[in-house]
Amino acid sequence: MSRFLSEKYATLTPYTPGEQPRDAQYVKLNTNESPFPPSPRVVAAAEYEAGRLNLYSDPECMLLKQAAAKLYGVEPKNVLPVNGSDEILYFAFLAFGDEQNPFAFADISYGFYPVYARFCNVPSREIPLTDDFSIDYRDYLGIDEHVLIANPNAPTGVCLPLWQIEEIVRCNPDRVVIIDEAYIDFGGESCVPLIQKYDNLLVIQTFSKSRSLAGARLGFGIGCEQLIRDLNTVKYSINPYNVNRMTQAAGVAAIEDDAYYRGNANSIMAIRAETTEQLRDLGFTVLPSSANFVFAGSDRISGEDLYQTLKSRGVLVRHFTKARIKNFCRISIGTREQMQILISNIRDILNEKGSTGL
């Protein structure tokens, strides 16, 4: 670091995103991107706006808000589009967190949560997952902290039912409850309808997963008008034109082409079920997933060894070094062809280890 870095950031450990390799071609199953391209309608919308990049984007993202509001049965005033779901998390920490208003989240969840807490100087508490890597909703009832839950959780893929989410929201009326639904379209039940009932609920979603727009960086928050107004205060104090013209147009088109993306999500869920069965046949423990990935580990090979060996064979998965999950790998669901390459390689790796006595 330079001698000019502020002391408040000197000990900050930044978030490490998944690998985006440029040195070789991989079967890329490490960052939960969709294996399917954006719809032709989305591509055409983005291309049209590319010719108008001399103009600023609409700071209110009104067309996008209207499209999202119609899809989710809310009003445009309940929607805030942002540069990926990470940005609205940042806004939320700034808007609602301080020394007197700490956050609580799971000890095994999205790695950005503790980073944002430290970056924004917001105290936080990590609540351990249960022995089966699920969130016990009772740990979050009536606590004196804002609540942040990824549902389905990442990297486990385990999902809480809607009634448990509602119980958390109901039992914390004086705290903001933020539900990060990045993976909700792959088998979970969204809690967006609950915003009509609770003024302390903020729901975060993204276009990066089911809507094939990871490269566009687009997300949004849904909540009561007052919460959205608070977040807009932060947004307009940092970057009013935060979503560019091409991305706004692509987002609108993706919402309007909902059937295309629902079909893709259904395909991913079917491939996930097939992959889960194949991995279990190979002796892996695979957690029940409602996301576009599976979380798998085996007593026959360590998570680190599996990750490194697959990478040497041209297949990328994600490995985490936290003690409780270091024997697992998170495997994004790709096309059937990609998953067959994965399974074939894993089978060969296990056979080789068996033949060498390892």
C-alpha cells in the first residue's frame, strides 16, 4: 500500500471475486453465471442504446422501474435499480448502519457482507449455520441488529421457506430485514409480496443469474416507499447516473422477455437435479440446492485438491478456505454438455486416486 492510504482502510481485507481467466479456455463453473446467452430481444435493445451513448442515462431508471414493478406487482416507487445487487447492499450499509445500528448475518454466506460492514465501519455479528449448513430462523428473531440473509444462501444453496422469512421480519419490527434473493428464481419463493405488509423489509434481486446479464451489472431493491427514498438519498449522494443506457434497456427487455428466462431457469433446475444425482452416485455429499449451483464435498478428496485438479484439466469450480466448508466446492450449473465434462473428469480423478492408494 502507499503511504497515503487512510488508516481506516489499512487493515481492510477486500472481497475476492471468482476467477475470470484470460490465459486459457475453461469449462467455467465457478461464478454462477448463466450458461445461456441473453435473449435476442435483450441484445437488440442494448445495441440500439449503444448508438445513443453520447447522452446520459435516465437517473431515475423510470422505464426499468415500471417494468420491474409490473412484473412483481408493486409500484415504481417501491423499486430502486442499481449497478448489480452488490451496490444496493453498499447503499443499505451506508443508509441504515452505524455504531448504534449493527448488522447480523450468517457466518457462512456471501463474502461481501463482512467486507461491506468493515468498509462502512458498521459493527456486525456472524451467526453460525446449523450442523447441516442451514440457517435456523429462530436465531434471528427479536435481535437488536439489522438482519441480512441470502435466500437461497450462498455458497450452500440452502433456502428458507417463506413463512420463516416472514417470521424474521415480523419479529424485528424496529430493524431493517434485508433478504438477498440473487438465486430465488431457481426453486425458492420470493418474499417480495411481504413488502405490502411490512415497512422494514428490503428485498434485493439481480439480473446476473437467471436473466443472463452478469456482464451488464444490474440489480434492484424492492421495499416500502420510505426505505427506497432512504436508499435514493445515498445513491444521489454518490452517483446519480449509476445505471448506464445500454444496461437499462437490456434490463427492460429481459423483463419483457420473461418466458425466455423462465425456460432457462427450468432447464438449469433440471440439470441441477441430474448433476446432484450423479455426484451422489460418486460418493459426494451434496447439499439440497435452490440455486444455480450445488455445494458438494467428498471424503475421498479434499475440496482444495478437487478444485486444483479440475483446474489443471480445464474445469473451473469455486473453493473456499473457511474451516467448516474447506472440504466442499461450489459448482455452478452449466449446460448438460459442460456438466458431463465435469462429471467425467471427477470420475477419472477419483479413479486415479484410488489406483494410487491416495
